[in-house]
Amino acid sequence: MAEGKGGIAMYVRLQIAYALEFAIWGCWSYALGAYCGDKGIAQGSLYAAFAFGALFAPIVGPIADKKFAAQKVLAFMQLICGLALFACYKIAHEVAAQGATEPGMLWWALMFVAGLMFMPTIPLLNAIVFKHIPNDKKSPFVFIFGTLGWIAVNLFIGRLGDAGIENFYIINGIVAVVFAFYALTLPNTPPSGAKTGDPLGLKALSLFKRPDFAIFITCATLVGIFGSNFYFPLFGEFFYADKGVYNQYSEIIFMAALAFAVAKIGLKWTLTLGLGAWGIRYLLFAQLNDTCALIGIFCHGLAYAFLYTAAYMYGDKVAPKEMKASVQALIAFLLLGVAQILSGYAVDWQKTRHPGTEANQASAAVTTETASFSLAAPAFAQDEDIDLLVEEPVAEDVVVDDVFADEPIIEEPVAEEPIVEEPIIEEPVAEEPIAEEPIIEEPVAEEPIVEEPVVEEPIAEEPVVEEPIIEEPIAEEPIVEEPIVEEPIVEEPVVEEPTAGEPVAAETPAAPAAKPKFWECINQKNINKYDWKSLWTEVGVFCLIFAVIFAVLGREPKAADEEA
């Protein structure tokens, strides 16, 4: 072809394509979690919905291999993806306005359509890259621009602040539509036209007959469950949001080092490092220490580039020429489809299994209420008997009447009744105070009546004395006015009370923690939300186990013709 293979112009064109491709993915990966977290909407199913699209990658790969030019399929799928993302913007805001905690089927369906159109384009673009850059050792120089695109779009959204989070779907849709038209300018990658009777690319499954490929894909898929799609939703809760860009800074470094690592230690040990890096970083997070957490964040480049990107290189190495796109689709199906779908549900599963102090306090409150109810009704042994026991008091009233009817029969012979009559005789003795009644007549003297007409009371001299008394409060009034002047003085320090509210405003900048760029990574507001130590430790050990298995049982891949 006139364009040539591996020229500088070709590199630039493919680098731009890779930057746009991963800008689409990166645009919503962080922003969706931040948006849903702010609105109180469950997000795990939305991440899983997007990953479902990768399940259809094995169908798209053979179509590109045998029916249509890869760049045209790429353009069509990105256009549909962009339209679906525009629709997500409208539905997301409607769900948030309703105050719903679940995204709903329509939002889920639109994310599924977006993923259905987007995820197969990753292996498709990989096939174009490997087609026009035959030396796979140089492919990382193209892949690194995917990281740069991811960083660029997230920096742009972060610069917009809240407006960026609210409108990330609009930005997402624009980038997808732009890439759809740019894809038409990519180097022509026509279909092979081979008629193999394998329209779904199922022959790619024949690679599982090779033990080295089977071990590789099994370990990569299982570790991938706790890979990117597990990590990103939790990142926004465990870390401050502005630390997300550190992941991509790390990717730039390790993506550039990937070609060197493959040349020096081979794909087997490169993949082993990638598998192990996921486990190591999670164990670092489990220390709940900012320094360890920062090191774990910077392990992201090692974990992502040395696993996912190296996996694509592995697939291109072992695939026959007529199955290049199909094998890339198979790897995407397992790593980006099956693994990431399980990731979306593993996030919620781990959260449920490891509640933090906040959840335990809420549970304790419910337990306390239950215990107080139990103490209030200790006689209730079974829930089914409660209704019967409530009715029993009605029956007890009748029984009590019978008992009281029997008791007087026993009391009849009791001679206590005449004993009661004896104090009755004493009652007339109390009639003696009748003589006290005339005593009341003694004070009946009209002398107090004489006191009433005493004219001394209306003597006007007393009110005359009161008049000067009124003059005294007149003097008090100005005295009162003096403290009134002091009251506004007291109000002035009251104005200082709003300064007490300023520390509340000071807490908001503490959330982003922009000033201490490297030493405050963990979001302390959410530190008690889950049992982070147990959560991270479990997945870290899991990943390390399969890294060791691959190190022991895996081997350096060989090309299909070499294997034959």
C-alpha cells in the first residue's frame, strides 16, 4: 500500500485513534461513579451493563475478518455508541430528579447499548494497529496514547468541576461521534475474504487446546474480575477524586516501559508482573496508610499495562493470520466482558460482606430496638402465639370474677366485720369538735369591719410617697439605657459567630485534599463506611494466588507456525 507500514505518519494516525478510543472509556469511568455517589444511585449494575457489550466482541471480530473493512465497522459502532451516551444524559438527570436510588431499566439498557457498540471496538482497533505495525514490540508506543487520551478527558472534566460531573455524558457523546468520523480516515484494513464456514469465529476457541494459552487466559480472566471494573467504582469512595489522575500518570510510565520489559524478560514474566501487581496494590490499600495507598495507586500502570495490553500482545503472537481479529475479540470477550461483568457485581458483594462502623452502628440501633421489644414482652416465646396471648387477658377478667366470687365464701365466717363496727362507735367520739364550731364564732367580731372603714388606708399621703417612688425609676431608665448601648456591643462579637461556621467551609477543601498532593490519598470521610482492610486483603490475596500459578505453569508464547 502507498501508506507504508510502520512509518511515522502511520504511528501518528493510530496514536490519535487510540487516544480518542480510550477518552470515550475514561470519560465516564470516574465521572459515573462520582455522579451516582453524589445522587445516591446504585452504580454497580451500570458498570456491568457496559461490560456486557464485550460479550458480543466475538461476533464483531469475524465480521471484520471476513465481511467488512475494520475501519468502517469501527466508525459505525462508535456513532451508535455516541448517540446512546447522549440519551444516557437525559435519562440520568431524570432519575436523579426523581430521587431514585436505582438507575432503572432504561438507563441500564442505554449503557448496555453503549457498551455493546464500544467494547468490541477495542479488539477491532487492536487488529488495525497490529495489521499496520507488524512489529508488536513497538505497539506500546501506540497504546500509550490511549492512556494520554484517558488523562486528557478526565483533566478536562475535573477542570469543569461540578459542571463536568453533571455533563460528562455530553462530553462522552461528543468524543464518540468525533471518533466515528475520524475512524473513516484510518488506514484501510480490508477483510481477508476467507471462507472458512466459521461466521462466529469459533475456531479461535481451538487455542484452548494449547496448555500455555489455556493457563494464560484462565489466570488473566480470574484476576480481571478484580481488575479495572472492580477498582474504579471503589476508587471514588476510598480515595479523594482528584487522585484518579495518578493512575494514568503511572500508566504512561509503565506503558513506555512495556516494550522494554517484553524485550528483556519476555511476555510470560511481563504478564506475571501484571497479575501480581493487582494483588500487591490491594494489599497496600489494606494498610489504610496514605503512603502505602499512594504506592498502590502508582502500581496501576504496572497492573494495567502489564496485564491488559500485554494480553493483547500475547493474543496477536499466538493467533494464526486468518484469526487475528477473532482472537483479539476472544480476549476482549473474557477480560473486558466476562471478567468485568462479574466485577460490577463483585463490588456490591464485597461491600455487603464487609460493612464498616457506620453500617454496624445502624445494625446495632435496629438490634437495640428489637431487644427493647423483647424485654417489653418477655412472656412471648413464639411469634405465632402472640395473638392468642393478647386475647388471654380478656379471659382472665372472667376468671378473676370467679375467684372473687369464691373468696367471699371463705370470708363469711371471718368475724372481722364486727371489728369494723367498733371504729364506727368511735366516730361519734369525733363529734366533740362540734364544740369547736362555736369557737369559730368567737372571732366573729365586727372589729375587722371597723378596720375596713379605717380611713387611714385611703390616706393620700401614701400615694404621695409613691409619686417620688416613680421618680426613682425615672432615674433608672437612663441606667437601663446604658446597658442597652452595651447590648449592641455584645452583638458585635455575635457577628463573629459566623466565623465559627468558617471551619465548616474549611472541611470542603479537605475533601479534595489538593494541597498535600502525595500524602493524603485516603478519603477519611468514608474510612468507616466499609471494613476496607478485610475487603482489600481478600482480593489482594486472590490475585496473588493466580499470579503464582501462572508463574509456575505458564510459559513464553510462541507463534502459531512455530507451535506447529
